[in-house]
Amino acid sequence: MATEESFRAFYDATLLPVLQEIETERKKVLNAFLIHIGIGIGAGLPLFAFVSPIVGIVCVVVAAIVFFIRFGGKIGELKKRFKQEVVGKIVTFIHPDLAFDHTRFIPQSVYNKSKLYLSSISRYNGDDMVSGTVGKTTIRFSELHTQQVRKSGKNTTVVTIFRGLFFVADFNKHFVGETFVLPDVAESTFGGLGTFFQKMNMSRPSLVKLEDIEFEKAFAVYGTDQIEARYILSTALMQRIVAFKKKTKCDVSMSFIDSSVFIGIPVGRDLFEAPMLSSMINYSMIAEYFSYLMLCIGIVEDLDLNTRIWSKE
């Protein structure tokens, strides 16, 4: 697996020359934007002051529209090049058997199958799919943003259900039941009373109590098959899941269904995007993208998914 030291060398030798080329083009586009807005303001100020504020504002808006008509395609090209030649190369640097496609994302059918987030959704979007094989394990993950539109009288509110990285991997065992490992909000809020509130969660199957104290403080486990849930969540795997939660610093959620493990890692913002309003030559930003990709690709090692302790039945 790649290291931060090897990535820095890769950045300097491979990514930096590409970023410098994209940065030159970004500056040209930004300068063109400033010129168009400047013209709009220059023409609009006298009209704003002496004719009508609305007419002055219209001049600025028209200038902005003209800019996006002329340069919108160029902006799209720069964003695409950043994804393919920077983010895509980071993925293959981390692991050569993985592919990156910025236009694809985890299908809604897979998201629904995981049953991690049960709220109905009105909008489903995503991008930046990574897929392939790490060792013996087939994986795929992407950014997802799911939302629910709620209407109350004349008011409409858009609520985010999930925004982050959604990961799916082969677990090499066909599960009879369904097991869910969810953030334990009840116990962290109510302490000992948390178990009572966990059992009252009617949207989930039966609560599964486990003996790992640290794991129980962090997660609530629900399963349709108590024996299988305990079989899946071995002492070693529970320790690995706790360590993974600490590593992500997020309220991760997991489910084990059919022969797959599904993991939701909430992030709350878009990742892997080209910074059109700031410099591309920013190692800290690129290193952060590297860290998130390493986080997801490293799940195979973190959860020891390549160790085939079971065979599919």
C-alpha cells in the first residue's frame, strides 16, 4: 500500500506538472471572468445610479451570462482533466487494479439494498466511482448525496439523508440474515438507558447485544439472525471496526447482506473537486484527496477482508 512519503514523490514527479498546466488555464479563465464582470460593473454603475438599480444589476448579470456562454465549456474541460489526470492517477498509484470514473456512482438499487439509511429519498446524486479488486476482494465506492424534499403547507425544505463516501465489498460469505452496525446515538446520549431506546427502534430487527464494551459504546447492532450476527462480528472484527471508526472520525454505518458488506462514511461535503477559485498548486488539498482514497481502499486491509475464513455457500 502507498505511503505518504511515496505519495509526495509521486506528486512532485507526476501530478505537479499536470497541475501546473491546469493552473495556467484556470488563471486565464479566471481573468476572463474578472474582465467580463468588470465590464458589467463599469456599464452598470452609471445606469444603477442615474437610470434604475434594476437596469444596473441586469448589466452585471448579462456580463456573467456572456462569460459562462463563452467559457462554460472550458471550465468543464478543466474540471474533467483534473478528475482524470489527477484524481484518477492517485487511484491507480494507490492500487493498480482499481479504475476511476468520475461520471459513475453507486446505483440507487445498491444504496437501497444496504438498508443503512431508511428515509425515503427524493433526490439521488453521486460521482467519482472507484472499482476493481484489492487482493481477493472486489470493491467499489463513490461519493453519494441523497436528499428528501419535505413539504409543509407552502414551505418546502430539502433535507440531506446521506452525503459522503459509500463503499461496497464482497465478504466471501452468503449471509442468511441481515446484520446492521449503526452509530450508537442512544447509549452515548442516555448512557445505561440507551439499551431501552435501542430496543424501541421499530424500523430495525432485533437488538444484538455483544460482549465487547468499547464496541457496544460506539455501535448498536441489529440482526434478523442473532447467531449469525455474533458469528460475523467476531472479537477481531469488532476491534477492527472500532479502530476504523476512530480512523475516519465519522459515524460510520455498516450492513452485512447477502454476500456483501456495505459501509456509509458521512463526510458532509463534495470531495475530489477542482478548485476553480483558488490555486491548483496546493499539496495539502491533493494530500487530503489521497487520504480519503486511502481510507476507502484501505478498508479491505482494515477489516481483513482478504482473509478467507469462510467460503460462500
